[in-house]
Amino acid sequence: MPRRSYDQYCAVARALDAVGDRWTLLIVRELLGGSRRYTDLHADLPGVSTDMLASRLKDMERDELLTRRRLPPPGAAFVYELTPRGRALLPALTALADWGAPALDEQRPTDAVRAHWSAVPLMARLARHYPGDAVRVIDVALDEGAFHIVLDPDGPAAARYADGPATHPDTVLRMATATCVALAQDRLTLAEALAAGRIEETRPGERTPDPTTA
């Protein structure tokens, strides 16, 4: 099927030709966390039909936003991953997350939720709180599960995240989902949340003193 176009000589229109369809940017959100199989994408995009997901993936591959790669045996499954052009959408998704965060009031009974959906709005806030190279890999544990963020000296646009805890995190942050939402809405800074006890931080590399040897 040929790509639909706004047929406007405008950068915004050209961008929307590629990413303006329903589900496309949410697929980008998922793939920012790394390579995903079709079944993984379908599981973490509740509400999308199999036909719609397959169609969007084909469109995104055609538009060079993602590539499809076969895993070596014994996996032998296909995975989807973003191209550099697809990853370049992170700042746009961050801006959309910041714009949409005020609409996160009470969670509706019909709302699905995944822990890693909080990664995109947290990246820039964590980068501001942890400047330099001392803390690079951060585990975030929420009510719904865990994900980790890898900061980059080049700034938030070069950061990345993945579902689940990291193998060797520099620090671990545990918080309620409501606290994470407050951070995304800028109603609370990370420093304020830590000081108020709304975030528990542990450094796996730091030993707790043994009182029997003190």
C-alpha cells in the first residue's frame, strides 16, 4: 500500500507523513528500550490489533525507522530494532511526554500500565540529578515492575533504557508510581523526593558498615 501523505512542502508535514499514524510513536517508545520480538511488542501495546501492528511495522521499516533482524539459533526469531533515524525521535517523545504529563491525573480503571512507560520522561530528570560519570546505570523499581536507564555524557538525547533491572547498576531507586508521576509533572524534584523519603536509594557497590566490627 502506498504511503499516505499530506502533500505539503513542510518539515512538520513530512514528519507526520512518517510518524503521524496511530500507534507509530508508541512502537518507537517500545523500541527505544532495545530490540523486541513481535510478540513482545504486541504484549506491551495493549489495544493494538495484530493486523494493525504488522502494518505499522512494515510502514516503519519502509520509512527506515526500524529494521528487522533474525536472531541466531537457537532463537531463530525475528526482532525489530530502531535505526539511528528512529532513535533520533527520543527528544520528540520526551517533549510529548512532558506535554502530556499534566493529563496523568487519577488512573482510570481501563488504563493499562507498564513500568517502563515511565522511562522516557525520567531520563532528562535523572540526567539533571546525576551529572558527570559517577552514576551512569540506574535501576528504577515501581509498583508495576522495574526498568533501568543508562545515562550518557552526551546528554539525555543519547540516554537509553531497557526493561528489567540492570546486571550492575550504579544506584537503585525505589518509588511508588505516584511519585514517578509527580517527577514527570515537575511537581517534585528527585532531590525533594529523596529528602522526603518518597524515594529509597541504595548503592549496590557501597557496603553497609558492620556494627559488630565498629
